[in-house]
Amino acid sequence: MARFDIGKIDDVIHGRLRLGVMAYLANAEVADFNELKSVLEVTQGNLSVQLRKLEEAGYVTIEKGFLGRKPRTQVRISSNGRKAFATYLEALGRLIGQPPAP
């Protein structure tokens, strides 16, 4: 087995809820705050805190606006976030013995 570098496990992504956000956005590209809250089955406060951590790391962008008169918050995965998530998945793959993707 190749030497595993535990340092490649990104602590920002590794949290259960943050990992869920990144996995969802990797496929969806963009999601409304309420959509994420529903899909991940979390409270508004918990999701807000975790999104802030991802935003501070540069992994997501958060856009606040209005749809008609209703407030709307959209979350997008950034290019840095996409790269970090790919690196994270590769590191996990190596941990379980999968060879890196070509």
C-alpha cells in the first residue's frame, strides 16, 4: 500500500455537514439555502455556521438577494472548492486503497 498522507484530508470539508454541502453542490453547482437545509435535514443556524466556514475557506460563494419580495440565499461551489473536494476524495480513496484517478 502506498504511503498515505493524512495531511490531504481537508479539515474544512471533513465535517459531516460541510461534506454533505460539498457533495451536494459538486453535482448541483448551485442550491438555495432552504433546499440545502431540507436535503441535509439540519437547522437553519447549524447550516449558516457551516456555510460560513466553507465560504471563509473560499470553497463556496453565497449570494443574497430577493425573488420578488422574498429573501433568497443561493450557495455555489467555487472553482477552488471543486479542486479541494476532488483532492479530498482522492485522499479518501487512497486511504481505502483505491488508486488515484488518471
